[in-house]
Amino acid sequence: MPQGFDVIVIGAGIMGCSSAFQLAGRGMKVGVFDKRGLGAGSTGKSSAIIRQHYSNEITARMALHSLRVFQNFGEVVGGDAGFRRAGFLVLTAEKDLEGLRANVALQQRVGIETDILSETEVRHRWPFLKTNDLVAAAYEPDSGYADPNLTNGSYAMAAEARGALFQLDTEVTGLRLRSGKVRGVTTSHGTFEAPLVINCAGPWGARVARWAGIEVPVSSCRVQVAFFRRPDGYTAEHPVVADFTTASYWRPETGGLTLVGLIDPSELNHVVDPDSYNEKVGLDFVADAGDRLVRRFPAMEQSASASGYAGLYAITPDWHPVIDELIEGSGFYICSGFSGHGFKLGPAVGLMVADMITGQSTAGMDRRLFRLARFQESDPVRGRYEYSIAG
């Protein structure tokens, strides 16, 4: 007879592992399937920035909840997330000032420690920054970054300790439906039964949804990051920075490196096959990223390139996820489309998914914002900035 579970999770990235941890903690028998391994999709190559700067109350609350988990990861989850408190700095010019002020006010209302700094304050606190084109910044002292693979592995181990079973190197090849209800999945290693299946397949999310005849607007897009070795005199860690004036972000990395990526809506156009794409960073990207970094951090003109890589975002039209039951009453759910800013929300998303599956509710974790129908209703999630990934 096929092995049975209460719920099957497709995908062993941060969303799948966090969801499995929460569901197993509620007494459910959970099976997690991934055709490769832990974090082999978007999670393992995440920049893993932990920040709370969002334009919507729900996402701001999710980010705050998740930060508190990262701050107390050993006690809440177990293991280590590699969280480093570096601070998070949002740099803006005049055109984004109104949005910055509104966002900071919202974040303060929900309990986030953040404040607006003047250009003079930024220059005094971080004298290595060129600030003449800035009008203000937002600063979160408690934010920072984590280790994506360490975090994901810790979630998987904690889920296993609660009874979840991980079937890695096991490709789910189809969904078993009968009379419109889930009965389980077929895989490269046989058939498994479950009345509930959660699609946490990230860049493969749209492909998995089609097994039930549902089109979900999730695109698998190639994105790049570059590393630069900081020169002598600047080896100390700097804050995590989102620089709207150069449309770039950067954060410290171990070994005296700085990781640089872009805040670029055009990444939505770089659609690729998630099973076959160029994972190497391009030299033109390295040059562009370095130029943007030097404009804000002039001393990095003396830095040395330390290569980089390309990963995947699962991007939706409004750059926010779909967390929903794909067919009402079917038992087939989706949690995908986080568009490059999902890792930091992972702890809250696991809680949100567990609530969705068990019919429970947690204050501040209302998933209606992420319903699939919003695209048909012309009611997308809207942020205050033109930089969609900022939320």
C-alpha cells in the first residue's frame, strides 16, 4: 500500500521547511518531497537579508514576527540561523521621501523599531558613504542578515524532530485527484497518499499548479549577485543597505566581502527554465553592480571582484506571493511567488500556512492579501515605491 501522510509538502526550501515545522508541531503527519535537496532552489542562493521595511501592514507584521524568530532562533526553532545584527539602512532621494515617511509611520505603529535619519545624520554615522544626493534614510538597528542554508537546514531538522519525514532526491511527478479532491502524489520513488498537498515549489510553482489545471502567474526569473572584497581600512562590517538612488542593495558577507544585487523591476523579464539556466554571474553584471556600489561607497573603487552567482526568483505580477487553496475544497494549496523577498518572511509564512491548513488563525497573520483571485479582481498588492521587490 502507498505510504500515507496527513499533508504532503512539495519543495524543501524555506517555505516548505518552515511550513512542515509548524504543521508537525500541530500533530500532523507531514511528508516533504524535493527532487534535489534542502534549499536547492531559490533558498540556497538567497541574499538572506532580514529587514522589516514594508509598505503594507500585513507584510510589516510578518517581517517583525520573523525577525523575532531569527533573534531567538535557538529557542523558538532550534539550531542556528547564522543571524547577524548589522542594521538595515534605506537611502532615498526626494522622489521617494513621501513613501519613506509613510512606511516608517506604518512600521512604527505595528511595533517595529525604525526611524528616519537626515542626510547629515547618515553622513555622521557612516562617514564612508557619499550622501550629497540624499534627503533622508530609514534605519532599523535590529535588522541584518542570516545564513540561508543554515536556517533552512535547522528548520528541516526541527521539523524532523517533530515527526516530519523528508524525501529528498524524490521528484513529485503528478497530483492524484479523485472527484475534485486530493488523494496524494506520484513521485520518482512511488505513490504517496495524503488528503492535503501544499505546493511550495517556488520557481516550479506554476508548473505544479498546472497538474490541477490551474494557471498561477508565477514566473521563474534569473537574478544575479556579485561579491567585492573590501579594501584595507574598510574591513569592518557595514549595515545592510537598500539604495533607491542607485537601485541596488548590498550587505556584508563573511571574509571581508560585500554582496551586491539590484532592486530592478526588469528582472521580471529574465524568465528561464528553472531546471536549465546559467548559474554563473556575468562580467557585465559585475561591472554594473560595482559601479553602483562605488557611487555610494567610494572607497570600494579599490575593492577586488570576488565573482558571484545567479539564482532564481519566483516572481508574480505584483511581486507578492500566492498563499491560497487553488481549488476550493480540493485540499490542494499553494505557497509560492515571493519575488525575491520571501526568505525574511519565512518564519511567519510557515505559521500562516499552518493556520490555512488547520483552519486556525493567528493575530496579524491574515493571508487574504495573498489570495490568487486578486489578479482577476484587479486588486494587486500595492507598495509605495516603484521598486517592486521592496514591498
